[in-house]
Amino acid sequence: MMMIDGFSSYRTITFLPAKSADITLKVFKSYQTEAEHQTGKRIRQLRLDMGQEWFNTAWEQYRKDQGLVF
């Protein structure tokens, strides 16, 4: 799973054991915590490749709770 910061183009790559919604959400939460801690700013928007692993109720609930926009 590759995550790219749109401002700096900094890339983070994480190898996943499976491409499931639970695993991708867990990895994103870790990335979000680290990125927000390092920059002091919140992640507000996500751009997705629209893969099936992003669409489930857990992701949708997390997105709403965090105020993230797809």
C-alpha cells in the first residue's frame, strides 16, 4: 500500500499480508497518527485509487468520525 503526501510528494510504502479493508484501515490509522504528529497538522482529504478494499462500513465510519473527505 503506497501513501503519498500531496504537498511534499513524500511516499510511504507498506507491504500488506492481504488487501482487506481491516488491514488497510489499520495501516492508514498508523500513517495518519505518525503524519499528524510529525507535521502538527491534520489530514483533511484522501485521494483513493477506488480499489474495493476502501469501501466498507468501517472505513466509512472512520472517515466520518475523523472528518475526512474522499
